[in-house]
Amino acid sequence: MAEPRDETRTRYDEVAQLYYETFKDTLREHPFDRAMIDAFAERVKEGGARPVADIGCGPGHITGYLHALGLDAQGIDLSPEMIALARREHPGIAFSLGDMSALDLPDGGLGGVLSRASIIHTPPERIGPVFAEFHRVLAPGGFLSLSFQASDRTDRLAWPFDHRVAPAWQWSYDRVADLLRDTGFAEVARLVGAPEEDPVRGFHFCHLVMRKPGAENP
Ligand SMILES: C[S@@+](CC[C@H](N)C(=O)[O-])C[C@H]1O[C@@H](n2cnc3c(N)ncnc32)[C@H](O)[C@@H]1O
């Protein structure tokens, strides 16, 4: 049986161009997403000039948005086709291949990590190392912006769902926040979109902003 990660990589390679064309204007169409990303970017900037990584960046449209907001943004993704597309569409921005569970980044170098709709492809039993990596690469005081298809249930951590591209899970937002706290993050803010905001599946979409405590922000 194929590794879920290999299947995810192959499937996103196959749909990269279509994904880009479908979602390149997504932030214009989703004002709540935009508001949370704007607030995250503002907080990161207040913390200094440290770089930001968009992890599971796909074709780089959110990375491009962070760059336009004045952040030193880079994108990382599992899919070579997504990375090629991102480089083509955003020639001034650094994009690299990588896996969110083993990032090729030094400890404590980033002011912000953003990961939008990308942890959904990680099997729940493998999410711990991903959150540990997000924590490791952030500087003390750095911010994590994490968003994902979500549920208000708490009886499980995640439920598989029929994603059109790759194996995917809908996550209990309370339990994800608990796990992130267990990893060492403090919660700063959350926004939970109503199911009616998702006309396709009727899922909640949750944005969590977390902070790695620092000397000046214990
Ligand atoms: C639904 S798309 C989201 C893309 C973009 N963040 C957005 O908001 O439109 C999910 C992306 O996550 C990437 N991805 C999935 N698992 C990953 C992993 N373990 N490491 C890095 N990227 C991953 C996929 O290749 C895909 O480009």
C-alpha cells in the first residue's frame, strides 16, 4: 500500500496547475482567512524582522500575500510540481521542497510559521512530530498560524474525509489546540468559521494563532 505522504505528493503533482487556477484568488474571496493572516503578519512584524515560512505552501499564493505584506516569506511543500509552479509565479520568493515533519530549517530562526489547509493530509498518529517541528523552527516569541478543516466534536482527534485530491482528515479544533499547548505553544487567538461558510462540505474551518513563549513574552 502506498505511503499516505507519497500519495499526497503524487496527487498534488497531478493537480498543481488546476489547484493554482482554482485557488489563486482565494484570499480575496475569504475575508475571515484574510483577517487572521493579516493579524498574524502584523504580530510577526512587531516582533522584528525574522523570516516566515509558509509550510505546505502549494502554488505559493499565500506566501506571495505574506511577501506583499512586507514579510521575509519563503514557501515549503512536498510536491515538486507545486514548488515549480510557485517559483514560476513568484520569482522573487524562495520556495523549497520539504516535509513538514522533518524541516530542513535551523532551530529558532523564524518569526512566524503559517500552515494553511495542509496539516489535513497528515495521518493523526503522525501529527505530533509536525507540531514539534513548528515549535523547533520558531524563535522564542514567534507565532504559528495554523488553519484546517475542523469539527467542534472532541471525542476523537480527527476523522478521515473524502478529499478530492489526497487522503485527508478533519480535525477536532479543541483537541488540536490542546496538542499544541502540550507541544509548548500558548494560544493567542482562534476563529472558527460556521459550517455554512463551507458550501462544499459544511465543515468548520478553524484558524489558530499560537505563540512560542519567549523571554519577553513568557
Ligand atoms: C490543500 S493544499 C493547501 C495549499 C495552500 N497552503 C493553500 O492554502 O491553498 C495542501 C498542500 O500541502 C502540501 N503538503 C501535504 N503534506 C505535506 C507535508 N507533509 N509536508 C509539506 N507539504 C505538504 C501538499 O503538497 C499541498 O500543496
